Amino acid sequence: AEVSSRSTYIVHMAKSEMPASFQHHTHWYDASLKSASDSAEMLYTYSNAIHGFSTQLTPEEAEMLKFQPGVLFVLPELKYELH
Amino acid sequence: TTRTPEFLGLDQNNELFPESQSASDVIIGVLDTGVWPESKSFDDSGLGPVPASWKGTCEVGTNFSSSACNRKLIGARYFSKGYEATLGPIDTSKESKSPRDDDGHGTHTSTTAAGSVVTGASLFGYAPGTARGMATRARIAAYKVCWLGGCFSSDILMAIDQAIDDNVNVLSMSLGGGMSDYFRDSVAIGAFSAMEKGILISCSAGNAGPSAYSLSNSAPWITTVGAGTLDRDFPAFLSLGNGKNFSGVSLYRGNSEATALEMTPFIYAGNASNSTSGNLCMMGSLIPEKVKGKIVMCDRGVNARVQKGTVVKAAGGVGMVLSNTGANGEELVADAHLLPATAVGQKNADLIKSYLFSDPNPTAAILFEGTKVGIEPSPVVAAFSSRGPNSITPDILKPDMVAPGVNILAGWSGAVGPTGLAVDSRRVAFNIISGTSMSCPHVSGLAALLKGAHPEWSPAAIRSALMTTAYTAYKSGQKLQDVATGKPSTPFDHGAGHVDPVSALNPGLVYDLTVDDYLNFLCALNYTETEITSLAKRKFTCDESKSYSVRDLNYPSFAVNLETGSSSKSTVSKYSRTLTNVGPAGTYKVTVTQDNPNVKITVEPESLSFAAANEKKSYTVSFAVTGSLPTSTLNSFGRLEWSDGKHIVGSPIAISWS
């Protein structure tokens, strides 16, 4: 039931706010995600287009993630169409 | 494409564009439905080694090996994690989990941008000629982000992320996702990062025209492209039993060369259905007993145009007349229907319907005339092309320009027929389709040509060159037309005008922009620090002591927004711009034309002298209301031009009252 209620979010991170205790930003992203969800996994980690990652979360997890340090935005997935 | 190189003057001016290394070092990344690598348009004959700057790869997957890439198609990747997370695992019996294009759209757009020269191209003999992309020496990298179930933002963002890493020079995206603020729109966000790396991003404006405020991809760091027609048509005449003839268009090709449908009983779909929407020829809506052996007239809308033909055919009909309604006006889009069919404009459709409703035994015949070129006027703005004003930032005029996007022939996937319908078992090397999806890669390819000729130019300089040299009038002097109204089009329809790549090669002056200019623009929009940080990927604080204005973004066009009832006492809007000399030394003088005598436009100074290349000179434009405006006046338009006698550096002006 938890899995089916999940939808994809794109999480924007302020990389400049990464604590010094993390050696790599992906570790920090992972820790941030784990603080909001035990089971969510990353779909993609972005380095150039944005700083952040995409993942599947429940609405509650998404809401919780918004308040983690360094999280700028947790934006829902959007569908685009060909023109 | 078999006509646009001629239509754009590329054929006659080949020598102006370099065949040098710089031209073949330009890499165009195309985010779309993937690629059909077997297309002759990806032949790499005559191309040198893959550019040293290229860091991408050719990913393997369903029906796609790394050998699919060559010196033309230098990269191919696919992004499906977001798609699969939402819709479940890809069914590889229905679509390839690889860069392979099962749809055709991605092959069409990528070959339009930079396909190699292919002689003897046509679709069933229609639009015959030598097909080529705009930048025949540029390299193509395909990024598959669109699948049967759509294109998801997490995949698009990753493709942009990867394309930046791969070192593409131009990004072509013929897709859109509605209208959201820039920091919520993955295309705008990704495009910002690409722009920071010197990549030009060309996007389709959308097909939601002719409604106003219907644009997608309106961020100022994106080049937004609307669609116009070519001077080519595919006439298919409808002859009625009363002796009257009506013109339409079609890409139908039967087995015989002299294709025609003889005089046949004719019926309106709305009278051959029990459904209230029977006129639309929706699936299963026609009564076979009433349709069998007849030509059926269907109204356009709701379902796909080509699907209406299959519905008629399935019900036993032998032909179809596709009728435009008010939404499409007189715009005729040709389709490769599976049965003899022709599409007619609204005016003709009304006359045909009056015959159908008044004659007890109506009959009709369809005669297919093939391909005709030299159609005038052309270009005209396509009715479907999305229109301004810009709903996100009204002070930035969009679209930026129009380019060919109606009935464009380009490469196609071997996995699908030209209609894209499952029942269409025909396979073609080239297909003819329409949309701003088709105009966008024209500009992507032209931008690649300019990048090859002027490697030092920024993306903003390249866009400026394309915009300031675009034309807004025919050779006769008449203004460009909008097919939706039959009247002159406005900057909200055509932006700066129709692209003219030969003039763009030597624009004289450009309006350049840096990353800081765009950051200042975000400050002017009162974006929060968080919003700016998410776009810029670094901490950027707007200077509270500084006065930011959207009006000062060094954009090559002017969108002026005034309040209704404003008078000269209350409204003087000032805009500042800076021109960079990219030509010889010279003195440019300004002229302003506009259609509203109650607005006074003043340029200061009226003359700018440039002594050397890369010299910059600034000017201001003031818009003052000199009298009371009638409340019905919503928009007025004008044009500002700098000229040294050889170059004309033109900017459109759109003034709106709200």
C-alpha cells in the first residue's frame, strides 16, 4: 500500500550547505532521503542540470523531506508532451 | 527536409557556411523519442572523426547495439527510470528499452536538425527531392526521454544533465509541459544550467494556438520557436455532384499512380451515427449500413485526424473529407491517410455541408494532385502555433521567432507507419508531419550552422542574430499573415519574424547576454534566494541596494505592459539595451515604426557608432502614452530597427494594456 501511494519527486538541494562530515554530495543526498524515508530509493542523482535527486515518496515523506537541512524544493514529477 | 533548405536560402548560399572543422565539431543533442539509426539521414560519409570534445556514448538496449552510432549519430542514450517508476516496467514487446525510436518523432526532429544529404527522398512520391537537415555537417546525439506513456520530468532532467556532461553545443527539445514558474519547470531549470555552459537551447513554442497566452517554454534563456508554412502544398480537390469543386490537401497514395476516387455517394458523419458527437468520427461511432461504399465527411477535433480515416474505413466507407472547424480555420494539414481523403478549410467545409444537407442524393469525387511548390503567400503563421503574450513573464516577448513547421518531410522510424496508427502496416523512410516540434529542430540546426561559422558567439548572440535578421514582410512588402485569421500576424504570433539564416550569418550587431544578466532578471522577478539557488545551483543573493528591472534584460525584443487608461503623466516606461558589434566598423541609425499614434516611442541616442569588433554601445527606449486610449485598445505593435545601410538589426515591439 505504501509503494502504491508513492509518486516521483525531484528534490533540489543546496550543495553549498553540505555538512563537512560528508565526503561526497551523493552521500549527503542519501542521508537526507533516509531521514525522511526508510525505504525510498533514488532514481537519479543530478549533478549538472540541478543539484539534487529524484525519488519516489509518499506525500507524508515528501512533506518531511522539505524540512531537512539543505533541501530547497521537493517538486512533484510532471509529464511533458511532444509538440 | 526536401524544401526548407531552398525556402530558407541555404541551397543558394552554401558557400557562406563553412565546411570546415568548426562546422562539423558542432554537436546537437536532441531530447525526444530516440532514433532510428538505419535511416540514410544518419549516413556519416565525408565526416571526419568524432569531435575530440565529445564525451558521450552509444548505449545498448533492446534492438540497439553500440554499432548503431557512427560519425554522424555520435551518441544515443535513453532515460526511463522516471517513466518506469510511475507506469511500471517497459513492455519490450511494445517499445524498445533502448535509444531506438519506435515512434518516428525523434528521428524526424533529429534528421531535420542535422540529417545528412539523401537523394531521392519522398513520402509515397509526395515532396520529392533531396532531403537534408539544416546543419548537414553537425553531429547528432539522441537522448530518448519520451515513451508510449509520455515524457517524464525526472527523465528529461537526467537527459539534460547527461547532455551537458557529454558536451553538446545545442539542445533541441520539441516538447513542453504547460505553464509553470521557471523554478518548477524541469525544462526551464535544466535549460538554465545548459545555458550556463554555453549551450544554446531551442524549444518548441507549443501547438495550443491560435489562443493567446498558449506558449510553452517561455524562459528567456530558451529560444522559443513557433511554426510557419512552406511554399509547398499537396492539393487534393473535392468535386461535388452539383459541379462545384473545392480545394483541400492530402498525402494519400493508393496503389495506382493516377489516384482518384470517382463520383461516389457522399454523407455527413453526423447523419451516419447515433452518437451526439458522431460528426467527429470517433471509434465505433459510425453506422456501417449508412456509411458503406460512401465518402464520409468528418469534423476535425478530439481524436487524431488519421484515426478518423480508419474509423470511416472500418465502417465500410471508401473515402473521407476532413472538415476544419472554427478552431482551425483555413489551416490545412496534410496526412498520409489509409483511405482516399482530403482535408478542407472551414469556409469550404461550410459550403460542402450546405450541399450535403440540401441535396437528396449527394455525391463527390476526390482528385489527388500531388506536390505543388511556389505557393503564395508563404510563410504564413500556422494556426496551431502557440501565441503570446507570455503568461509567465509578460515583459518578455515570446515566441522568439517562427520557422518551417507545416508539412515537413524528414526521416522516420521503421517501426511504425506514417500515420503512427497500429493498423498502419506501411513503412516509410521519410514522413511528412506538422507541429512546432518540426520548427524547433530547424532552428536548432540553423543555430548549429551559426555556431560553426562563429564559434565564439554565445547562445544569446546566436539567438539575437536569428531574431534581429528575421523578416516580418513578404518580398511584396505585405506583412506576414496568420492563417488563423487571414490577417497580418503580430509579434505575439511570430515573435521577431520568420527566420532568415543567410542574413543571420552577418547580423552586424547582437544583443548579448551573460549568466549574470539572467540572474539579475530573476532578481527583477522578485525570486526568493531559494528559488534562485535552485536554478543557479549556487548561492546568489540579489543586491538590496540595486534596482533590478525585467525591462533591462538585454533581450532582442520589447514587450511593454501598460495599464488601461494610463496617460503620459502617469506612464513612461524605459527600457535599456546594449548592442555588441560583430561586424565592421560603422554608424547605425535608429528608426521606429508603430501602429498606435497615442504612444510616443523615443530612442536615446538615435545613432550609435562602432569603431571596432566587440565594441558595446547602449541605448534607452521610452514608451509614453500621449493621450487617452480607448478601453478597447488591448495591444499595439511596432518595430525598432538599427541600420548602417548594410545591416538591419530589427526588434519587434508589442505593447499591451491590462
